Amino acid sequence: MKVFRVGVFTLASLALSFALSTSAVADVRSIERAQSLARPPGSAFTDWGQDVAIDGGYIIVLAGYEGGQQALLYRRSSSTGQWVYRRALVTWTGAYVHPSVAMKNGIAAVQFGDQISLFELSGGDYVPSSSAAPIRHLGGLAISGNSVLIGGNNCDYDAVVYQKNTAGSWAITGRIDDNQGVCFGGGSESYAVELNYDYALLRGPYAREAQVWRRNGSALNWVPAGVLALLPEEGATNSSFALQGATAVGSNGVVWRRSGTSTWTRQGVATSVDHDNSFGVIFDAVYRDGVLITNEAGRVWAFPRLYLEASPGRFEHVASLGTNENVQFYDISGRTVVVAVRDPQATRFDVQVFNLPSQLRVPVPIVNDFEDRDASDFTFSGGAFAMATRGTDDVLAQNSSIGLAVALLSDSDWTYEQRVEADITPTFGTGSWVGLVARYVDADNYYYAVVRGNQTYGLYKRVNGVVTLLDEGALYNPLPAPFRASLHVKGNRILAIFSSGQGSLVTDNSLTHGRGGVATFLARADFDDVHVAGTDPYSLFSREYGFAGDDQESGLDEISGDWHVDLVSDGEESYFDGLEQSDSSGNAIAIIGTPVTNQDLNARMRVDAFAASRQGAWFGLLARYIDARNHYYVTVRSTGQVQIRKIVNGVITVLGTSNFTAVPGRYYDVRFLVINDQLQLYVDYTLVATAHDRAIASGKYGLATYRAAARWDSFWVLQP
């Protein structure tokens, strides 16, 4: 057997990462698709979603067919909330030409080739607007206030601004021109433009900078107002810059802020929390109605991330669109996003609509393992709830088998999404059940999922005091004690899952908000590790280095040590044999990630050898890593222990410990869960150590060894 080592690509240095990235510490939610737009009856489009735009309750979709293209208008039904097809606004007949569309403030601009048609919202419909002369320009398009910006050909002029004249017709009222450059060749060769009131951004095809222009009072000619230049490593796509107020966002999320009339200062980079789980390329950006959307490449396809401007020039990644297709075009209006997607072979097309929650930022998750014997974050109704000790574990016990007993998390009254989880150890009686509640408004209005003593489960709603069974079933296998239960309500979807992997998924629109908690009926039960979150588990980082994987590089910033992925060749067969850290002389650290608060680190790992001088030797995981002197970490030690530790300003503290002897060459599944102040360590799916600590609020994550050679078969990190 011959062993080959695959060289490792190291990401940008840690210093550069801190210098150019704006930290995102909030949890991130995934927004599910609300609707796919139905194509017009009898249509035969071969290219669906050539571009899309939205304004309030209207969407325009551009589509192509053999011998022509159309701009199609959709309207949201006031009774159902669904989008329905209205009519074709524009039909282009002939060979394919470059299309584009923009909508804002009751104005719509549709482009096919160099022909632009303007429409205005009137009487519940978009009607054609008259113009002083035919509108013929190369494009693109942008709308702000009562103005439409249209790109020019670069040689005669760079762009023009249209407004309505006193006669009610659209006419040129502004001109942008640097009086240099050769004519564009037409087709897709045109300016990418952006307009925000008195400021315009123009970017030529594959240019490394955007030119800023501003209105000069009532004068026809706009004047230069700065340059937004990209650094060499930031790429030069043909995407437009996004502009809202004094903030501009460009390729790869680079952010600028304007001061005065024309001074632009670089702020950093809008960075998603899963940036290191992707190719890190932003193809386009839209900043509208307070939400920045970037289309960032993932490991499989590009999909949009949503940001809020937490402070001037600093963006926080708060949500992502849960589409499993490659996004091509998108737009946002208010709290509705429309996207055009297609598969890589351009054989499957879809236009999808996403409804964003009114409160886009995710509420802080709530966790309680009761190890501090504190249940003050609950309110109780019925039953006999009290703290109890079971062996070495502290739990919330419900000790009465009379009637209904409910314990609710006080600060969990959330809209859009609520995920309630708990470990439950039941003591059943006749006709009894134990379970979880979600969207609890009052005693007469809530959802609940239950497990009964006869090994059946049910999913219910109680609305205005009336109980309705939504779904039920029999469990294939007896549940363990304790068993893990989850009740997840997202929009109108309700999902209940139990330890066996069984459960139910239903849809219901009865309740839109409320608190989460636990409940019993005619049963006693112990509850532990209660977790209420406003998100799905969200993948932050994922690599498979072993036999079943295909990652040839660590994907980490290797601060110290000797890291490499081994490729084993045995005859005609080759396979990967894990990410190895082979230097056992001292510290070895590899970290990654945008700093986040809540982290669920999972690794399949083994020790190959501790150093001859075994004193203090260990291998493990790093969480909330700020620097070498400030982080949490898990150590599997040569002394036969596994520990949760922290280092703060260089001072090490052991927070939790358990006896455990790692056998060299044997893989172990290790999980380090860090939520708020709660730290939990699992080895082979068994909880072995816990701690509570608030010293370090957020940071990156990674792998480490000290005086040990070790190997990782996989490493993946979730937002819990």
C-alpha cells in the first residue's frame, strides 16, 4: 500500500479576514418558498424567467419562446395572497434580444434589445406611458423616485435619465457622459446601472470599478461624484452595484459609505455566516426597502443571502432563501422576494416567490438544561412543576398525574417560525400523554404534539377551545427513555418528529404566533435540555475528508501544525483517508468561519499518537475562537479524560470533565454544542460534560491538537 498526500490550499490569512470582513453574530433563518408562478394557459415558453421585477402587489416576468419574447404581468390576489397571471404587457417578435425589466414606485420599464417601454400603475393595472420620442437605448434599467435611469452606448453617452414633462410624457431630463470610450457592441454588452434619487452608479462590462454620478440641480448634465474601485482579488463580474442612501455594495459584498457629496470610504465586506462553505462569489446585489440581497455561490449552486444594515456600512447576515435551484435573477419589494431559477443545463426553469417575516432578524434562542436549577424563564399552568435531581442530572419534573399541565418559555412569543425541542422521560397513566406545545396564545389556542403510553403519537390544534386532530400514527419502535421530541412550526407548516425519526408534517393557517413549551395530560414526566429556536438548523461549514468524502483540502485557515488530506492508493483503487494533523511537537490550530454566537460542532475524529512526552497532550475542537488566547475548546486528553475548557486573556479554566480514554486509531463522534451560555459535550451521542459560561460571546470554530497526531474523517458545523 502506497500513501500519497494531497497538498492543502490555505484560505486568506486570519488578519486579512478580520480586516475586510464585517462580523455577523446573529442567527440566520432559512425562508421557504411560498409559491411558484404558474405559466400563462397554453403558453410554450422555452426560456422562463429571463428577468424578473416586483413592486408592491405586482410582478413582471420576462420569458422567451420560439420566435419571440414577452413581458408578463402577475398580480397578488387580495383574497388568497396567491399570485395570478394577468396579461402580456409587451411582445417582441423576432430573434432573441437581450431583455431587462425594472419596477418601482408604480413605474415599470421593460427592455427588449434597444427598445424600452414604460408603464405606470393606474386603476389597478399597468398601462403604457407616452414618451416625447421613442425610447431606444442599450440599457440597463434602474428606477428611483419619479426617475428612470437607462444605460447608453458608452461612445455617444453613458446613460440618460427620464422624467415626465409638463405634458405628461417621458423625456430626457438628465445626461451622464464621461466623453470617452468606444461604442458597446450591443447584446449583453451594456452598462449595469443603479439609481438612488440624486445619485447614479454605472459599471461597464467587466470593469473593475463603478463610476458615481450625481444630479447637478436642474442642469441636464450630471457631474462625477466618486469612483468605487475593486481590489484585484475581488473579481469583475458584469453585475451592478447596489445603492441605498449613503451606502453602496459592490461585487463580493464590498461596502462603501458616502460622506459629503462625493467622498466614498471603503467599510469592509458583507459576509454570510456560511461564506466558508461556499465559493464566496457574489454575482449580484439588490438593496431595497432596507434589505440587502446578494446572490452568493454555494458548493452546489448560487442562492440568495439576506442582510440588514446593523450600523452604517456594517451588514449582518440574517436569512437565506431556501431554494434548491441556481438563482439567476431576483428583486424585492417590501417583504416579498421574487427569484428566477434554473438548473445548470438550462432545461428546468421556475419563478419563485418568498414571503419574508415582518421581523426578519431571528429572535435569540432559548435553552435550559436546568443544571443551574433555575426555571425562572418558564411560566406554569396546572400540574406540579419543580426542579429534581436524577442521578447526576438536574431536570424539570412535572409530578402530578391530574389534568393538563403546561410549562411555557416566557419570551418565546414569535411569529413565522418556532422550533421547540426537549428530552422527555414519561410516566404514563390511563389515557395520558406527554409532549410539546407551540404558538401558545392562551389556554384555548395552541398547537401540540403528543406521545401516548400505547406507543402512538398525535399532532393537534386547539383553536377557540375546539380540539382538532391534524395527524396521528403508531411508533414502529419503542421510544427510549428519555426520548427527544421536536415540534417545528414554520409559516403554515407544522412538523413533529420523535427520537425514532417518525413524525408528521401538516399545513394549517389557524395560529400565527405564540409561546413554546412542554406539556403533560394525566401523566408525570421529566423534561430536560429544552430548546426553543426561531430557525432551522443551518449549515455553516461542512467537509468530508474520509473514505466516503471528496474534500481534498482542509478548507480551514491553518494557523499552525502540519495539515493535509491523505489519499490512499491500493492497487487500482484510491480513496481519501481523512484530514491528518501530523505534527506532535506542540500546538496545531486550524480555524474558519464568520464569527457567530451559537455553534453546533460535529466531528468524526481519532488520535493516531500522543507525543512521547504525553504531559498535557490532547486533540479536539475549538468554538467561539477569537484568537489563541480567547476561545472555548474541547480536549480529548492523554490522561484519560475529556474536558470542556475556556481560555480568556491567556488564562485556562476547566469548565467540565469526564473520564474517557481514547484508543489510538479508533474514530469517535464528538459533538460540542454552544448555545448562549450553555456548553455541552457529547461523545458517541452520549452527553458526557456540561457547563455554563458567558465569558466569550462569539467567534470562529475549528480543529486543534497539542502534542498529538490526529485525524478527522469529517467536520461539520451547524447553527443549532
